[in-house]
Amino acid sequence: MDIVKFTKDSIFQKIKAWYIDESSVTLSEKDLKRKDRISHAWSLRKNNKYSPSQVIQIVVRDHNVSESTAYRDYSMAMNIFGDLDQVNVAAERLILAESYWNLYQMSLKKGNEETARKCLDSYKSLFNFADTEQKIDPKKLEASVYKLNLPRGAKNMLEAMFQTGVADFNNITAQDVSWKEVDNNEEDTEDDGD
């Protein structure tokens, strides 16, 4: 396994850093165009309530980019600003749960037990209570036996340390792994449609 040292940030990292602190990063003209596409995709999804596929088509049309670039921009927008689909589902479930609970309480006060039971059934259907009770797998709590095969050099080193009775991992003779420096970032070489 090689360790790669990056010499510069990806476009995603630069744009995210710019949104956190505008003075921390200088964006190139290409990066500014992508930032505009990302914010446009986000605003279409959030403010205009377009579906993801509609947002992609509008970004392709308005910014004259390929669909693959529009999909990457949409994905970046969801990563930078937050995935609206997940937020909406959780928020809607919470609103529905509260509404069903209020209906249940009103029905119970009026003495309408049948409607109260239906409200509780609807409330219960929003949550998967059976799933949360079965999340613990008893087999995973049992003791496990692992057999580790160490390379000969590491095995000899550990056996030598165990001879003294104490294993001091701070004073072992270790060697750094090799790494290579990468000049170009792969994301910068992708077709951005510009």
C-alpha cells in the first residue's frame, strides 16, 4: 500500500473552505464557475422544490455543461450544504408524528376511543419499533478468538520483547513506509464542461 501526499486541495475542498472562510482560499475563474453552479443547484432544489433530475437538467441548460458535470455539481452541493432528501424525510416524519399525537389526545378527550386507536396505529406506523428492539445480535457479544499471522520479522521482534516480560512499543525499531508525491490532482483533470 502506498501513501500518497497531495500537494494541493481538490476543487471540492477549496469551495468548501471558501464557504467556511472566504479569505482562506483564492478561487480561480474555473473554481468560481463551479461554485456558482453548485449554489445554483442548491437553490433550485431548496427554494424552487425541483427534483434532483430536474435540477440536473436545468444546470445543464443554464450553464452549458455535460450531464456528468451537472451530477458532480449536484453531489457537491448536497455534500457542502446538506442532503435535502434526508432532512425532508426526517422533518416530515417528525411533523406527522406530532400531528398524530395531537389527534390522539383530542380524540381521547372527546371520548372517541376508536379514532384515538386509529391515531395511535398511524403514529406507530411512522416508527419501526420492532427493528430497534432487535438491533443487538447476541452472537456478536460472544467472545471471539482471532488468529493473527504476523510477518516473520514482526513475530521475532515481539517474541524478543516478551522474553523480558514487558512489551514496550515506544522503543521498537520500525521503518517508515515509502510514499510518492503526486503533482496533479485527478479531480482537476476531469472534464468540467468549460
